[in-house]
Amino acid sequence: MSLIPATILTGFLGSGKTTLLKRVLSEAHGQKIAVVENEFGEENIDNEILIADTQENIIQMSNGCICCTIRDDLRATLADLAQKKRKGELDFERVVIETTGLADPGPVAQTFFMDDEVAEQYLLDSILTLVDAKHAAQQLNDRQEARRQVGFADQLFISKTDLVGQDEVDALIHRLKHMNPRAPVRPVHFGEVPIKDVFDLRGFNLNAKLDIDPDFLKTDDDHDHGHDHGHDHHDHDHEHGEHCNHPSHRHGHEHGHHHHHDDDVKSFVYRATRPFNPAKLEDFLGAVVQVYGPRMLRYKGVLDMLGTERKVIFQGVHQLMGSDLGPPWKDGEVRESKMVFIGIDLPKDILTQGLDQSLA
């Protein structure tokens, strides 16, 4: 039986998750979706689109979708749904898991890799994070959970952009891209997102595409100094040292772009044109996730490894890391390893130095 794709929907309180879910559940898109709610909040799904409240925690929707609450834990709920699908008691093609407004999506994502029973039946497609344009700046400043949700995302949707000025939206997008250059950012109205932008994004597939916002890869010289926030992505010729992490920033980058916050969730890109020594790299990355795993939100790389003619793709969430052989390097293609790390105050200098030392 083919795997059931799963999407994790996360976002701050009031960002429009429920609106997006209602739309997904009530739109006649011909897909049968099971929605797993972490809890029914105040704004629960309207009764008119529910058929009947049974003894079960699973409710059929009038359009064939299913809604269910997590009764004990996510693992058990997913196993229960898959079992009912196998027996023909429930018919659905995919699952959407809505986490509570302040949840950390990390453990939810890890369930799909750590638990054999879940991993054999489900495929984690992507993590979507909804950001409320009106309250984002405040929430990102005040709550680390909100910043973590941004760091985890494969796709960021900004809602309520009509309530703020374009400058604020631009500043927010700029800020989000520094926290997570992997995830495309798009403004949405009232949770109205075309279904194709929500499903089958393959954010967790080990594919050879490493999507990094292209602006992010430019060096400081390529655009006005106000932009790059002192992250120089040109083969790390950044003056290393912890001073980069302090809010005062001491970089003279305080140009009108609301950079007075220096978020603890940030990202950096590592690039190298020499191949990696596989044993050294494995030892180093293994040691890094042991120490910094809880602070490492998402990381991914497409690597040139000594001894293989194929690209090696690796990615991870917290302490869980996986790798796979990708397509062969083409003739004449520049063999450049690229990695992006997104985390909470990750020691860029230690990582850079260790990666440099793992090169062949």
C-alpha cells in the first residue's frame, strides 16, 4: 500500500490556521483529507460542515473529509487512522496535522522518522507555518516558539497582509528569510491558499533540490549594506566570533530595515568546492547533533563526497539525520557542496571550522 502523505500545519495563535483548515475541509477539491487536531480550541470547526458527533473522536465531514482530535498521543492517533483505512472503515488520501498555536513542530515531525509503525505508513510531506502580518513582529520578538515555527517551515504563508502597510510586509518577509532561507514566503488572503500550494510540496523528500532564497546567497557587496545583516555567505569569509550574535550587532547595519531585533533563530549557508571525506564528515556531523541537536531545527545539504560520482543528499530535524544518494554529477557541472543550517544560536564558527576540517 502506498504511503499516506502528511502535512503539519503550524502557526501563531490567530494566524488563520482554522480559516485555512476550514477552507481545505469544505472546498470541493475532490480529495479526501483527514485532519488531526491537536486540540479543539475556541474556534473549532463549524458544526454545519460536520455530519455527526459520534462516540469516536473521528468525525466525517459532508464532503468526505474526516476530522479527529488527538485522544492520547499523535502516534496512537495516526496508527488508529491508518488501521481504519486498511480495514476500509475510513477512506482518506492524506492527513493534515494542526498543532496548537505555541507548539514546537519538531517532535511532531520526528514522530514520522522515529516511530517505525508511523514511518511504514506515512510520508511526511511538509511543514507549513502561517504567520500573522499584523502581530508577527511582536510575536517573533516575544516568543521563541514563534521563531522556532518559522525555522521549521518548508513553506511560510503570511496572512492579514491587508491590515498592515507594504513596508511592514516587506520588512517581515526580509526578517523571515534570514531566519529561514529554505522556505518560500507568500502572502495569502483570509487563509485562501490554492490546494496545490498546500499539498505535495515534498519538503521532506531527500531530493537534490536545495532551495535557498537566491538573495540570501548574495554577498554584502551585491546589495546595499542594510540588507545582508552581516551574514556573508561567500565561502564563509565572515569575521568569525561570537560578537555577531549580540543585539547591538556592532556592524553598522541599522538601516531602516527594522533590524533592531537580532533573532536567535537564524540560518547560515556553508559552501565548499573541495569534496568531503565521508568518514570525517560523518563523525563531525554525528558529534554536532549530539551536542547541538535540540537547537538545530532544520538542516539540509547536497554534497560532493570523495569516492562517489553521485550527489549525496542529507537532511535532519533536531538530532535525527538521514542521507541518501542522489543523481550523478553531470559532466561539466561544478561540484559544489552546499548546506543550509537553521537553528537557535548555532555556533557558526565551530560548524564552519569542523566542516572545513572534514573536507578531503
